[in-house]
Amino acid sequence: MLKYLLKGGPTMLPLLIFSILSLAIMLERYFYLRSLKNNDFRLVKKIRLLLSNGKVSKAKQEAKEAKGPVSAMFLAGLEKYGEKRQIVKEFIQSTGQKQIKDMEKRLRILEFIATVSPLLGLLGTVFGIINSFNVLAGAQGIAAPSALSVGIAEALVSTATGLMVAIPTMLFYTYLDSKIEAKISEMNQWSTELVEIISGDNKRDSTSKIRGDKYVSTRY
């Protein structure tokens, strides 16, 4: 491994750091998103039944035990159970924003690594070509092939490593991003119903959807 790093030139060390950091973030985000339960329909049905029977404390307990952004929004809304629609909606929106930020955490780092790694590999290629030209410039007559191969190998190894880091990082970033978009879509679907269940008003307000009320992620 050390020999491989030395052959690739000075850009190999940051690429190695990027690869370790990228792997750690990908695993952490994967298991975090996997831990978010997707039984929102059952949760909403259960809490609706509890609230209809006046068991608000029990409903709060059910929301607290469930994991996921919808349950967190439910729990926040239940703190203002029976209040006016606008008050309940604001509490749900605030919690939803926080849940989205939690889901998006560290994704910018993956995007940065996927963008910069090929550039570092290209920089290593430039260094390798410069070394090759230096060998040619200092050679008496025809340069030895072994001397030229050092610079060429440095150029190729650095470029290949940069792509090896960037490609899986970008693929996994896209996968995580799609999972988060799907979760936000679920939050959108349930947002109006949560307000209807929790608020003391019966007037339907279609503007309580997450994306309609600035729940849209600002990561781009």
C-alpha cells in the first residue's frame, strides 16, 4: 500500500483520506436512513384512534416510540393538540425542517469528495507528466525507459485513484439523495392529515404541505 501511494505522487494522501471519509459517511448515512421506520400509515391510524378516545398522553407515547420524521412531526404537533390550525402547522413545519436537515447531514461532504477527487487525480497526472519531461530534459541522449516510466506511472496511478474514489461516492450520493427525496415525499403526503388530526379546526388547509411551506431542501 505504501509503495502504491508513493508511486502515485503527492496527491495520493488526500485521495486516501477522501476514500476513508467517504466510506465512513456512506455507511453512517445508510444505516441512519435504514433506521427510519416506514410504518407511518399504521402510526397515524393508531394515533387517530387514541385521540378520538381522548388518550392524548398515550398518543404522545406512541409517537415518541416510533422512529422517523413523520412520528417526530406528530409528536411536535401533539404538544399543541387542540390549538388553532396555524399554530399546529407551524410546529409541524419547524420539526419537519429539522428532520430534513438531519437526513441531509454530511451529504455535502460526499458531493464535495465526488467533485474534487477526479481533480486531484488530474493534478497528480500533471505532476507525473512534469516529472517525465524533467527526466527527458536532463537526459544525455535518449532517456532510459525505466526513468520515464516513473513519471508515467505516477500520472496513471493518480488519475485512476481519483476516479476510484469519485465514482462510488457519486453513485452512493445519488442513492442517498433519492432515499431522502422519497422520505420528504412521504412527509408531504402526511403533513395535511397531521394538521387535520391534531388541530382544533376542521377547516382544511392545503397549504400545509411541506414543500409548499418552504420544507424544500436547500442543499442545492
